[in-house]
Amino acid sequence: MLKFKQVQDQTIVTRVRSILEKKAGPHLVQAAKDTGAFIAGGAITSAYNDSKINDLDFFFGSLTSRLAFENIVKKTYIVAYDSENAVTFKPKGSGSSYYRTQVQTIKKMYGNYTDILSCFDFFACMGAYSFIDDKLTVHERFEDDCKNKVLCFNLDALSPLSVIPRIPKYVRKGFSISNLECLKIGLKCTEMSFLNWDDLRDQVNSVDAALLGQAFGSIATECEPEDQFSVDTFLAEVGFVIDKEKAKKVQK
């Protein structure tokens, strides 16, 4: 069973809060306080290690809370992409640094800190911060793994398959992963079975929702209801979409 704790070192909590407040800005901080939203995942890892934060992922206890938060966010942000997994917001214009920060509201899961963190892939990502109570909740291995910059796989991860493309991102940030941890991920993936397109979509949709969304859209258009589900068909369609995107860039 996964074990979590609250970071007791107030120096660390204050530093993390300060970094997140600067990235989010007063508008989002107040929105989070008003709706019960909290930040979790990679932004917490980056704030803990005092490294660059690319975006802020907000999680919620309920659908009602998420919708209320999004209504507030839309005053200063626009929807860049809306997938089954999350809504991605980008600032409407230039201005203060926090209005240049990409924001995501997560749709795939709802719950409290530990409910959400238990689904994450690596212990080094299992951190959540709430502006309401000023508490930093983390897995018991979070601090050691962050300090040592190692990736250790959570066997209860919600989407084992989507973990694989995330590894290079963390390696670029200075993290390392052992062969044993890679083997764990591979073996966990072998337990998975895809009976239909929806099963596959659930597992890979968080990898690159925009690109894979095009692939699934093409399959939905081109395949007949009686056509047999095939991973090879999906991979071929992904290759076609990638080639099409490359061609667009060349034309520009």
C-alpha cells in the first residue's frame, strides 16, 4: 500500500509555495482557493528541485469544482486543446510571466491528494500542493527520489503504457532510470489487453492527445463498424499523421 506524508520542513514548503505562486499568478491562486483545486505532478517535482516549470496541472475533488475553476480561468486564458484527459489553456496575450504559463485542468481523475497521487507513474512525481491549507503532500519516497533524481516506477500507475514516452523528458531534466525499473514498466505493459479502440485510447491518450486524436479520428472515419480492432492499423495511422505534420512544417 502506498504511503504519503506532509512535508514538515517549512523552508521547503515556503519555497515551493513561492515558486508556484509566481508561476500561477494571483488570478489562478485565488481561483484555486475558491474552488479547492490543487497542483500535482511534474510542477511540484520541478518546484521542489528549483528547476524550470513548463506548465501547471490542476486537479480537483469533483467535476463541479473543475468547471467552476475553468470558468474563472477563461477570463484570462483561452482553450488551446480539449481532450478526454485534460483541457489545456494558454494565455490570451503577453504580459506578466505568469500569464505566459500553460495551464491544464485534468478531467481523467477526481479525488483528494492521495487518490490522485496513487495513480501517478513515478514516486518522484507524487507531490501535491494546495494553496488553501499551504500543505505539501508527497509519497514517502518523493523527497529522496527528487534529491537523487531517480525514476522508480509505481506498479499501481493508471496508464503504464503512457509512462514510456515520459522517460526521455525526465532524462533530459537530469533524472536516471535503472534497467530494473524499465523491466517493471515493460512487464506491467504485458498485462494489458486491448479489446477495442476505446481500450487503446484510454491508455495512450495522455501521451500526445493532439496527434493521437487525429489518428483516432481518421480511424473512426475510415474504419467500418465490422472492421477488426488492430494495433497495427493504429500504428500505421500514427505514422501517416506524423508524416503529414512534418510536411506542414516543411511547407512553412
